[in-house]
Amino acid sequence: MERTLVLVKPDAVAKGCSGAILARLEATGAKLVAAKMLQIPRALAEKHYEAHRAKPFFAGVVGFITSGPVVAAVFEGEGAVAKVRKAMGATNPANAEPGTIRRDFAESIERNAVHGSDSPESAAIEISLYFKPEEIISR
Ligand code: CMP
């Protein structure tokens, strides 16, 4: 069954929007099968954003995601990656459709409230960075 990794980012956690964001993701029909709050260590953030290492925003993204607690979650179900990405909206909240999470909760392209894996392949890698297999309760 397809899975995707979600991070409710430090801006949204600090504003008390974690529950509202998880509720919107559950409303897509994808099933919540794992969740925890954590402060991401720098080495983990650098691994997660490895694909962006050469980009000018790499240091900013790593600095931001490690700046405060996040809520990490795994959603599961047919088309889970696409369902979550549709509910999140465009990376830049200025371009996000009305009714999407980023349009309603994000402040900027960096402080953009939520992360979701961009493919089932990257989801498998990202999920393994944040969760042990036994922490995922798929039933
Ligand atoms: P995320 O889905 O977590 O994956 C990579 C992140 O890099 C992305 O969300 C944005 O927060 C961030 N990002 C992408 N493009 C830019 C950019 N041009 N400037 C700053 N941050 C960016």
C-alpha cells in the first residue's frame, strides 16, 4: 500500500495548527498510520534535504526545519502521495489554491507549514529516516 511522509513544520506547530493540518490530511481519505513530535537534528535534516544540497536555499531550509519541533506522520492508502500533495497546495503559498493547507496556514516558500513526499520512492526513503518499521501501525 502506498505511503507518504508528512512533516508539520515548525511555523505551523508554533501557531498551534498541527491538529488542523492533520485533520485536513485525514479528510483526503489517506489513513494516518504513524505520528510523533520531534526536534530534528541537523544531520537528519541534511539527509532529508540531500537532493537540494546544491540549491541556494539549502542552508535556509535546514536551518528552518531544525528551528523548533515538528510533527512527523505517515499517511497510507491508494494514491496517498498525490492526495497529500493536493491537500497541501503549491510549495509557495502565494501560488497555492484557495482551501489548501499552504494557502491557509503558510507564511512563505520557506515557512510553508507542511512537507509531503514527492513520490512513493522518496516517501520510502523519507519514512525510513523518521520511523522504525514497528512505529507504523497499519491495520
Ligand atoms: P519541502 O516540501 O519541505 O521541500 C523542500 C523545501 O525547500 C520546500 O518545501 C520549501 O520550503 C523549500 N524551498 C523550495 N524552493 C525554495 C526557494 N526558492 N526558496 C526557499 N525555500 C525553498
